[in-house]
Amino acid sequence: MAENNFSTDYTDLRPLHTSRYGNSRVFTASFNGKKVIVKALKEECANDAACRASLQQEYDTTSILDNKYIRKALDYIKIEGLGDCIVFEYIDGKSLAEHVRVGTLSEKQVKYILTEVCDALYYLHRNGIVHCNLSPDNILVTANDCRAKLIDIGIPETKQDADRELLIKEMEFIAPEIIKGEDYDARADIYSLGKIMEFIGQRNISKQFHNAATHCTQFSKEQRFDTISEVRSAITKGHSFVKVIIFLVVAAILGVLAFIYIPKIKANVEKERAERLEVDFTHEIEEMQAATPALCEKYHLTSLNEPITADWSEDSLKMAEKLLHYLTLDSYRGKALKALNDQSKAIAESRQADFDQLLLEEFKTTTDSVAVVMRTALQEPTDALLLNEAQRWFESRE
């Protein structure tokens, strides 16, 4: 395709995700009646040679991969308004992170998914490729058959001027040698997979991978498993004959008890799932509330010539993305919408308060003849009365 020729084959482009610290944004689109994923650079990076080269390198790497557990790269094109883009196959499913947070996967399903991730990493490592960006958000779980699909293969993109504490949290699954800019190998992916197993254990989905996770997440790469095959064996290793017998006896006893108390067991499971969901939702709301003062300061009004209504759509979208999952749940939609509305209202009220303060100071100090007359007409000029007159004076000027 010529340098300035844009493809018109991709229609119905809809924003799906924008990287918080990286350089990319993701859309869904339609191509010949089929849904696809389009990955483009952020507007501010679209003409940056280094960013474009990184996007091209990602396509060159992923386009040659052919594995059932890795999302396929279909094309590298230009789209008007987006610039250079990678087109990926569309995967109908949710991320492993979403499933784990709401407890929709069984322990058995989690084990199968982890072994499939190991198989995908084995394929990458055998071909001399390190994923480098492995996390629960970059493992999709297909909706129809609960199979793993790896996405976003390549060096994690991060802005160096981002808040360091938030950046470290964002990169909690990335191996320390990558964060420090040191040489890395397949053991970096082993570290990330161990962090994913810890993430699963923290959510009480399964703690059976604790020992494997500990071995994977050693700070020194020399102390980790050497190959992904060793990790797979640690995940799938069988029990000794005696342990199997004990397990079967205990399972039989538990089976009888479960049959007797199955209604209560189901109720407890649902209760625990609901409690985990409530904890996660509360955490997201608390983070939003904690961020509100900083947003008010960011949009602080400094001049009467500025419009009172601030354009904070980018920050508003980020906040909405944090609650996107809860907006699909009937029991949380109202609370989520209220939290978003409260934050918007707080910023608007802060903006109005800034305006009132600036207007009051201007009215008190101006030598404008009309303002002087209005001030002297007040017998007891309190700030409230002065502000009321200031608003009349300001409107008369316009």
C-alpha cells in the first residue's frame, strides 16, 4: 500500500481500550461483514518514528505465529484518522483478570487455562520470542469453549514521566530485569506466569499453585524454573498412590456431606462470590473518590476569561473504564452511575467555586464606575451580597 493510501475496507470503528501509560489504542471494526480488532497508536504518537517502528515490529513478530493459543495478526494497514494499524482476529471472550475478579471460573478450568498458556509460551520460546507483557489482562478466555488466547506480545510500552508508584502497580506482572532495562530471556515470562498464579491465589480461586508460583517469581532469574516445560509439570504434577487413595476416601466423605448440604453449600458459594465482587467494587469507588481532589486541582479555574465548563472527557473516560464491568450488572449499575455523576458534579462545583472567588476579587478591586456605584450602594457589604452584585455587574458587561 502506498504511503498515503488509506484502507476503506474497515468500517464501524468503535473504541475498545486506550493504554493508560502506553502508546496504543484499540478499536473493534467490521471487515467484509466480520468483526476484527484494530490496534493503532495514540494521536500524539501517530507520527513518532520510534512508535511507528515499534508497531511495525509487533506486527512482523506476531504475523508469523501460528498457534491455537495465540491471537492471529491479520494485516498491517493505514486507516484514515488512525494512521498505521495492526488488524487482529476478534476473540469472543473476556480476559482472565475479569473472570478471576468475579469468580466465574472453576479451579479445574483455571488449571486448564494455565497449561494452555504454558503451551503457547513453549511455542513462543521455541521460536526465540519472549512475550514480555504477560498478565491476566493479556490472556483472553474464549466464551464458547473456555480456551486461552495470548494477546499483546512484545516489550511493554510505558511513558517514562508517568507517576512511578502507579507505574510500578501497572507493571506488577513484569519481570524486574525488564523494568530495569537489563538483558532478559524466557525466564521473564516464567516470572510473569508466577505472578498470575499468585493473583489467582489471592482471589481464593485456587491456592494449589502456590509452590510453583514461589519458584517462578524469584527476584533473581537464575533461581527460577529454567524452562516453561518445568512450570507446566509443576502445575500438572500428579499425586503419589497413597495420596490418591487418601484423596478418594476424603472425596467420598465430602461427596456425601455435599449431597446432604448442597443447598447450603451453593448459598455460601454465591455469598462469597458476591462478597468478593462487593470488595472489588468498593475498592474501585474508593480509588475514584481519592482521585477527585487531584482532578479538581487539575481543572482549577485561573481566569474569568475561561469557560466554566471544563473539557475533562479523557479523564472521565478513564474513570468510566474502571467501572465498565459493573455498569453491565443490574445490582451495581445504579451505584456505578451515581459514582461517575458525583465525580462530575464535584469537578463542576469546584469549577463554579473558583469562578465565584475570582469574580468576587475582581469586583472588590475594580475601578469600573458601575461597579463602584454598586459597591457603595450596599450598606453592609458582606461577601454574599458583594458576590450577588458582582454577578449582576459581570452579566451587564457581557
